[in-house]
Amino acid sequence: MIMENKNIEKQIQEINEKLDFLTSVMRDYERRQREIQELKEDLTRIGKDVFQVATEELDEVAHHFDSSDILYLLKKILRNTRNIIGVMNQLESAADFFKDAAPLTKDMFDELLETLAEFEKKGYFEFLKEALKIIDTIVTSFSPDDVRQLRENIASILLTVKNMTQPEMLGMMNNAVSFYRYLNVQVEGDISYWSLLKELRKPEMKRGIAFVIQFMKNMANPGNNGENNLIAQPSKKEE
């Protein structure tokens, strides 16, 4: 009898445990159902708001397209899917290239900055600034007519510069400058006419006077190009 009571109590205890488990499961189920219902209600409200906003926004552009345009666009996208994929692959390749070239670009930029800093240290920019001032002075000092005349006579100017850069011409100008430097030579003592005549009889004085005469003739008539040169070779008697 006692054993039967114990078995009955045990069975009742097991039944209670199962009832507790089922009660816990039902509570969880009810909670999940309630959460799902709340989520559905929230999504329904959000969906209504989204649909209303979309309807209002699409209503503004409804007259610009119709359903056939959307279908055409979808067909166009589907027809060019491979092209779109190709463009995306190219964009990815370009992104990879820029990613790989970034260090090289940085090195080139740093080298450029160093070069510009070196130019500034040597005075290139200051020189360029002053050169621009020279150009500005030329532009403001000469009229278009002056520039046109310069263009028309540039050949003669360059020919004159070329002749002036010849070795003999440079030597002559150097002698003239040296002579001009010593124009303040002082002559000491009394100079008689007889001593001046004696100086004029010297060969170098004769050649100098002949050079001056020929130079003046050429200046008065530049077209003869030095023809009929008055300067002749000195005779043996003069030597």
C-alpha cells in the first residue's frame, strides 16, 4: 500500500513538472506571438507611411513616364547586364590601380616639392618674378605699332647683332671702351705746332686719320659696304 502511494506521488510530481514545462512553453509562445503581432503592426504602419510618401513623390513625376517606360528600362538593364558588369570590373581595376599607384604618386609629389624648394633656394622664382616685371615694362612702354616695326626690322636687327658679335668687332669695341676710360689723359708741357706736325707724319696717325675719314664716309653712305676703302697698306717708305 505504501509503495503504491509513493508511485502515485511520483507520477503526480512528474505530471506537475510536465505541466510546468508546458506552461512555460505556452508562455514563450504567447510572448513570441505578441512580439510578432506588434512587429506586424509596426511594419504595417511604416508600410502605410512609405506607400503614402512614395505615392506623393511618384505623383510629382508621373507625367514624365508610364509603366511602359519602366518595362523598357528593365529590359535595357537586363540586355546590358554584361556591359554593366564590365564597367564595374573596370572601376574595380581602376580603384586597384590608384591604390597601387598611391605610393608612387606620393614619392613623385615629394620629389616635386623638393625640386621646387631647391629652385626657390637658388632664386629661380625671384628671377622669374623680376623677368615678368621686365616683360610688363616692355608691354607698357611700347605700342603695338612699335612691336610691328620691330617685327618688320627684326632681320636687320639680328644681322647687326651678328656683326657686332664678330671677334674683330668685339675687339674694336673693347678698344673703344678702353680708350673712353682714359679720355681724361692730361698732356704735360707746352705743345708746339711743329711737334704736332711731326706727330701727324707718323704712320699710325695717318692710319688713324684715314680710318676716321673712311668711317665718316661709311656712316654717311652705308650702302657702299666699305667699298673704296681709303685705308691702304702702308708703303715701305712710311714703314
